[in-house]
Amino acid sequence: MPVLYISEAEVVRDPAALFNHVRSGYEVVVEGEGSPIALVLPHGEKEPSADAEYDAWFVAQIDQALADPRASIASEDVEAYFAKRRHAAALKIIGMTG
């Protein structure tokens, strides 16, 4: 998809032109003071990922975790375990235990 760079001043001066470019299939990068401040994409388009390989790896990790057949740990058990750890840490901080 073609990319078009325009200034913020151009958008303020003629906002209809921005939308005409987008309707024509352009990704429009709006720049203000030399840096990008907005990306306008045609409807249905998603911003390309900065690191598609990482995204694919991350999605695979989530899918693997969701498909894990092992039983999950009850939230009450997790809460009790960490409550004990917090209590032990607090006692250690105030010097009541070694």
C-alpha cells in the first residue's frame, strides 16, 4: 500500500484532501514539527507490526498455554501461597525472623 506523508498544517488547511487520499488507498502519515503524529489507514487495514516474527512467537506461546491439558491451580491456592510469602517478607523486613 502506498504511503503518503503530509504536514499537520496541510491537514488543517484541507482536511477533505486527507480523507480523499485514504479513500484512494494510501496510508497517510501526518507529520508535525518533523515527526510523525498520526497514521491514518483505510478502513479494514491494520497497522503493520514492528516485529511480526515476535508477534507470531507470542501468539504461539499463548496458544500453547491455553492448550495445556494440565489442571490449573485454583485462585484461592495462589492467593494463600502469596499471602504467606508477603507475610514472611514483611517479618523479614522488620527483623522478626532470620
